[in-house]
Amino acid sequence: MQRLSVKIFPPIWGFWIGISAFVLVLIYPLSASRPASAQHMLAIVLLMVIWWITEPIPLGITALLPLILYPLLRIMPTSKVAPNYTDHLIFLFFGGFLISIALQEWQLHRRFALFTLSLLGNNPRKILWALMLSSGMISMWLSNTATVLMLLPISLALIHQLEENTGRF
């Protein structure tokens, strides 16, 4: 799916416009009746809005700005900001994705697939049993999510090798 965007000016301009707005709001006194944290918050909001609209840096990095700027500008301590960005399930999935990416990066999924085929041959039933047994064994020590994410590239490599070797699957 292609994203439509209209670029009025280069993204680097958006970067500097955002920084300028941030600094101007920080140094210009808005009101004596409002606390400094409200002014700091306004500066962060302006910076993030300008960067989200102009995209000089990736949106995900822009979304992490409060994690850095709230403690620096004494709006909120890190211990109260960080829980809004984290959940134990996110780290669970992240760890599983890292294992899966590492398997693919080092071509281990292909090696596992070729080793499995050399042991079991081209019999899909035996291969399915091997995958079931290996997932059961791995999930005794890793979470089920990490096991699935780890075995997914191996399973896809097995299917690919079977298609190449037999022309069916």
C-alpha cells in the first residue's frame, strides 16, 4: 500500500522549523500565571506536530521524544513516562522477532531445513511430525510466541526446499 503525501518543502526544513519553534516557545515567556511545565509541554507538542507533518525523521523516533524530553525538561520523571511506552508482551514479541531475524540473517533456517530434509526425506508427514516435536521441545524453554516466530522461517524454508526438490507440496 502506497502512502500519499504532499511535500511542500524539503524535510530538512521541517527539522529546523520544529527545532526553532521548540526553542522559541522555551525562551519566550508565555504567561506568568502558567507553570513552566505547561510551557515546556507546549514546546514539545509543537516540535512533535511539526516533525510528524513534515517527517524529517521517522515517525517512530518522533514518538519517542517525550521519553527523552519530559525528564530533561522536568515535566515528568522517566519512571512515570516509560511505562506508557512499554508492556511485557511487546518485549516478548520483540525477542521472538529478533530470534527469527537472526535465523534468517545467518541462513540458519535454510540449514535447519536442509538438515531436516536430509534426515527425513521428502515425506510431508514426517516433516510435519518433526516440526511439531521440535516446536514442543523448544517451547519447553522459550515462550510459545518466540517458538512460533523462530520456527516460521524454518517451516517456510522447508516448504521452499520441498517445492524445489519435488516440484510439489
